[in-house]
Amino acid sequence: MAKENASNVNDFPLEKAVKMVITGLKKTKQIREKDLKARLLLPYGLNDAETAKLVEEFADNGISIVDDQGEPSALALKAEEEAEKKEQNILIWCWMITRRSSRSTLFLLLYKVEMKPMP
């Protein structure tokens, strides 16, 4: 069996490989975009939706995706922009609903939006 380390993550299923990479980055709290692509995106052939979920998972774990200069990468900025658009759409939708219903409905709706599934 292959020794578990960040250099051979492609020997494992994607979920385990992602956990291994994140664990290896807990000290530095960042990964260069080209390293992320080389270690996970390209070897596992992730599409745009899968890449967006992966970027979100890294952010949720406090890992920044940066370019060679240490600035937020284009990939990270795109994901952040998409998350902001999604949040704005949810808030607009919730506002429209409250114009037709009670405040308690809005509270329940916002509560459901903010909940994350258990691992």
C-alpha cells in the first residue's frame, strides 16, 4: 500500500486526497493555484462545478488559494464573486417572500439557507 503523504495523493479517491492536501496545508494556510491544479484539479479531471465546490471546501477550512505573488488567485476571486452573487440572490428572494408573508416565515427561510449538511 502506498505511504500516505501529500506527494502521492493521486493514489487515493478524491475525497481522501482533498483531506490529505488540506491537512498538509494547515500550517501555511495557503496553496498556489498552479499547485492546486497540478495536485487535484487536473489529475482528477474536475469540471467547473466540482472545482467551485473544492475551492469552497478549501475556504471553509481556512486555506487561501493564491497566485505566485501570494495574492488571491483568479480561481479564488471567481469563487468569491459567485458566492456573493448567490447570497445576493437568496436575500432578494427572501425579501420578496416577506412582502407576502410573515416575519416568522422569513426567519425560518433564512435559517434553512444558512444550515450546512453534516459530514
